[in-house]
Amino acid sequence: MHSLIHFGRSSRPAGSSVEAAVPELRTAQLAAVYNDQRVGGDCYEFLRVSPTRVLFILLDVAGRIADNREIVSSAQNTFRTMGGELFAREDANEPEAMIELCLQLNRDILKTAGRVCSSPAFAGCYNESLGTVSYFNAGHTPGLLLDRNGIIELPATGLPLGLFSHATPDASMVALEPGDALVLVSRGLVEAKRRRKEFGLEQVKESLRKVQAQSAHQICTAILDQVQQFTRKPPVDNDVTVLALTRNLASKAASLSS
């Protein structure tokens, strides 16, 4: 079972992966998979906000799950409420709306926590008509955009949420061509260790290169499989989460629209 903030336990064996329900897209796919051993503050959410726009976020609230559940739940409610308001209009300026969403989430986390609470986040708005993603990266692990030329890192556009009440964020935009993929991974995945060696972002990239042209779900599970093979045991110190957005190849898009 999944709870609303995706912290729920399932009947699967410990250490298995879990996939969340996501909005159906016409010419693209979204997926998010986490190892079913929740210990920290990873949270992901999806929200269709208009006929052509879907929002997604991967948030990592500092601390243990027992201590930050209220903060995560409140941030998710803000994401859904403000996201629906900011992106509902067809003429909404997506980068400006992303900045405002970032500001609102930052204020909510500070207010709910009542203290400084570092909360890196990567949020995006996928425009199905244009194949573009407007996004902010608030101190999160870089997003990885796989295209025909290789892998591009999408670095931070601002500080982590929950640190400063007057932090000034920025937003950016990328275009996904058919066959491209945007992948987000949690800090816990990058820092997953075997002995003293970390899995690292470069191994995430290598895993992504090996699963080119695969579905969003296949990309997520393949990366998690690589991490589990590397660590040889379920994570115990941090959450391990992968989120992927893939744009279908032209042939797939044609078959979906027919």
C-alpha cells in the first residue's frame, strides 16, 4: 500500500522496488520507483494541472521519517494546491510559475518545521504539446537529460528549500526530443555505499546509457537494480528513489494517437 506521501509499506519483500501510480500521458511516460525501505524524507508526487501540463517533484526533507512526516505532508499539499492554481491557465508563464511554486514550498517548509530544515527539491512542468520541461533545482542532485548526443546535467538553480525565507530561486527549461529521457535520483541513491565507496553520479549515468530507448519504468528499475547489485544489501541509512520522464519515439507517438 502507498500512503498519500508515498511512505506506505507494501506486501512486497523488504528491499523490493515499488512503483507509484502516475498520470497517463499521450506521447510520453512518467515513472518513479523507490526501494521499499523508507527511513528518510524522500517524497515524490505527480499532478495533472491542465489538459497539456503535468507537474512532478522529487523532494528530500532532512531527517528521519518519524520526525519529518508532517513537513513532507504539508509540502505535498502545497505542491498540489499551488501547482493547480499556478498552472491551470493555458497562457501561464511556466518558468515564472515554477519560481512562484518554489517560493511557496520554501515558505511552507520553514513554517511547518519551525526551524531550518534543508530540503533539496527538483520540480518540473512537462508540457505535452511542446515536449518541454520548465523546472527548478533547489540544491538537489543534478537532473540527467539523456539525448542522442549524450547526457547533460541539470545543476542547481537555487539553494535547498527550508534554509532561508528570502532565498531567490531561478528556473530553467529544456526540450525533450522523441526518445529523450529526463532522470532524477535521490541523494541517498548517489551516496549508497559498499564499504566506503559510494555508487556516485557517474555510475547513475553509466546505468542510464545502458537503457537508452527504454520505458520510464524500465529506466527506474534498471538503475535501482544497479544500485542494489553495487551495495549487495537493502539501504538502511537513506532513501533510494528514481524518477524518470521519457518522450516516446515518433513511431510510438503515432500509434498512440491513431
